[in-house]
Amino acid sequence: MAIFAFFATLFFVGLLGVLLGYFLKSFLVTRNRESIEGRLAKMQSDAEKRASETLQKAEKKSQEVLTRTQKEVQEEKQDIKQSQKRLIEKEQYLDGREKELDKQKQKQEQASLDIENSKIEQEKQLQKLSGMSTKQAKELLFADLEAQYRDDLFTRSRKLEQANQADLDEKAKNILVSAIHRYGNAVENDIMSTSVTLPDNDTKGKIIGKEGRNIKAFEKMAGVQLIIDETPGVITISCFDPIRRAIAKKALDALIEDGRIQPARIENFVEDAKENVIRLITEKGKEAASDAGINDLHPELLEILGRLYFRYSYGQNVLQHSVEMAHIAGMLAEQVGADPYVAKAGALLHDIGKATDHEVEGSHVDIGRRILQKYGISEEVIKAMQAHHEEYPYENLESILVQVADAISGGRPGARSDMANMYIKKLEGLERISQTIEGVENAYAISAGREIRIFVNPEKVDDYGAKKIARDVAKRVEQELKYPGEIKVHVIRETRVVDYAR
């Protein structure tokens, strides 16, 4: 019983503890929930309060913005109204001014009309009183004045004319004499032949070769004629073209020094001589430009300029003539206030077209213009050079100075020879006629223009064609050229076959 009572008490106490724990937990949970609900309620209240405050601030701010915007709109409306008012006032003012100006214009027109009518009326009255028209009265008045002062006016005009002419003549003479004295240059006359000195007379035989094959090959390759006479130790190279003559001399000198003269080596030496002459041409162009003080020319233009070293005009070396002109034109420009550079460049390049005029259609002035435009020469320099033969108008002061310098350089006694120039034109004409025919490879005028040698392509021209070319050239020479005596036409058709043994 005691044990039962103990267990019953223990059970009762445990049950009581369980119930007590349950109620305590329920109490704590209930209290905690109430605390959380309170905090949530407070948080909700605080959020609503802050939202209300934010909304009030936003409404207040929007009200302020709205008020300010309405005020600005009102001010803009007021400004627009004022602007419209001012515009209306200006329009009204301008309308009034326009009406006033129209009235003034009408008054002026009426006044002018009244004055004109008054003049007409006065003229009618004067004509009625004098019995003369206005034109007759003017003529009578001028006739009286001319009769009274004719002698005085004539005397004064003659004195002024003579004084001005004398001053101008004296000034022009002083400028020209000063330029000529400041630049004096020797004149080289053109020659048609070049002599080559031989080490001994046996060399003549080598140059002629077996059955004349060496001399024929040389004349064909170089386009010149070799004159071998009884004069000891000398061979003469004859050709109107100075470039071909220079090439031939260099090639012949080299062959003589080498000693082995034969057709194959002749061809090689002539080609080498051509390259040497091309280098010489470039050097001469550079020297001429440097001497004239024109140092900004294109290298290819300098090469074209250098070709003038081998060109002659009326017996005067064209390159030397151009450099001389550049110095004279520059000195004239300094004295008359023109541009010295433009004058010197125009003078130096004035005959540049002569370097290629036998290869290109057109006058040497037009060819020169195209060359200078191609290499970017300024338009002022082109204007200065293009008028020296009056083919183009004088467009600047420098163009007049270039023509004056040309006349000074070419007009000095002994500077030029008309006969030499006519002779060269005849030879150039012979070669030009021959080279225009199809199938012709080269043509050379020799024997002072009494003979023309034409080399044709054997693949394009047969024997019959060669005869036809000779006949056609002879006819064209008769029709287009004037010459004394007769001209022999040679057409040479040569076939070469080359093979190699390996």
C-alpha cells in the first residue's frame, strides 16, 4: 500500500507538473503573441503615419510646382500678349511709314515731272526766241570754244604727249640697257657635223670594215652619216639632230678606244652611248634650272628641259637661250615691280615644248602648256610663258617681260641664223614624212638632206611593199616640201636570224 501510494503520489505530481508546464507554455505563447501583435500594430501605425506625412509632403510639393508652373505660364502668356501688342504697333507704324513714303515718292515723281516739263517748256521758248534747236545751240557753243582755244589745246596736248613719250622711251631704254649690261653671254652657232680624231689611219679601215659592213651598221644604229675622206686622222659625223650626233660621237670614241669594231659590238656601244647621253641630258637640265634659280621643278621636267641642250633655234642653242632669257626677265621684273620668280620660270620654260614638238602634234607653245600642267607648274608661270609668240593674250606683267627677254636674247647680232633653222626644218620634215608610214621602223635624213634612209620591218613589209613605200615617200616629199635639186629615197629591208649553240 505504501508503494502504491508512493507511485500514486509520484504520478499525481508528474501529472500536475505536466499540466503546470502546459499552462505555463500556453501563457508564455499567448503573451508572446500579444507582444508580437502589439509590435506589428505599432509598426503598421508608424508606417501609416509616415505614409500620411509623405503624402502630405508630396501634395504640398506638387501644389507648389503647380502654383509655380501656373505662374510661369501666366507670365509667358503676358509676355506673348506684350509681344503681339508690340508687333501690332510695329506693323501699324510700318504701314504708316509706307504710306508716307508712297506719298513722298509720288510728290518727288510729280516734282521731277514738273521740272522736266518746265525744262521742255523753257527749251521750246529758247528755241522759239533763238530760232535754233538744242543740238544746234550745243554745236554752235562747242564750235566757238574750239575756235577760241584750238591752238592752245593743240599746243598743250602735243607738249604733254612729247614729254610723256620721251620719259617713257628713256625709262624703257634704261631698263633694257641695264638688263643687257648686267647679263652678257657668248653666242654659240649651230653646227651640222662633229669631228672625231683617230689615233692612226688604219683605224679608218676598221671603221669601214669588210665590204663596208661596219660603217653601214654604225650609220644604221646611230642614224648618222660618217664622212671618211682623205683628211688624215679625222672622221666627220654628219647629222642635223644634235642628240644623234652626240650619241654617235660617244659610241665611236668608245669603239676606237676598244679597238674591236664589228656590227655586234657597234650595237652595244651605241646603246651604252644613248644611256650616257640621257644622263647628260638630266645633268644639263639640273644645271640650267640651278643657274636660273628655279629649284623646285619635277625631276622628269628637268630631263625634258635638258633635251633643249641638243636643240637649236635659228642657230642658237635653245637651253642656253632659255637660261639667258631667265636672267634677263628676272632683272627686268626687279626693275618694273613684277614677280622675279614667275618671270624667270616662265622664261626658262618658254620653249619646253620644243623638246618634244617633233613627236607630239601641236605648236611648241601648246605642247609646253600641256607639259607644265602635267607637272603641276603654277598657272601664273604658264601664263607668263605662253604669250611669247603672241599665240595667247598677255594675262600678267610677267608674260610681257618674257617676250621682251626673248626678243633681247634672240635679237642680238649674230645670235641666230635663219638659213640653219630652215635647213633643220627641211631635214625634220623628211624624217617626219617617212616615219608616218606603216611598217617603217626608223628614218634618217643624211647627206645634207639630199638623201633619206628608211628602215622597214621585214615581217610587215615585203619587197613589193618596200618599193611602194619608196614611191609614196618620194611623192609626199614633192608635195609637202620645198627644196632645190633632188632627194634620194632609200628603203632598206633587212632580215636578221639569231640562234644560239649550247
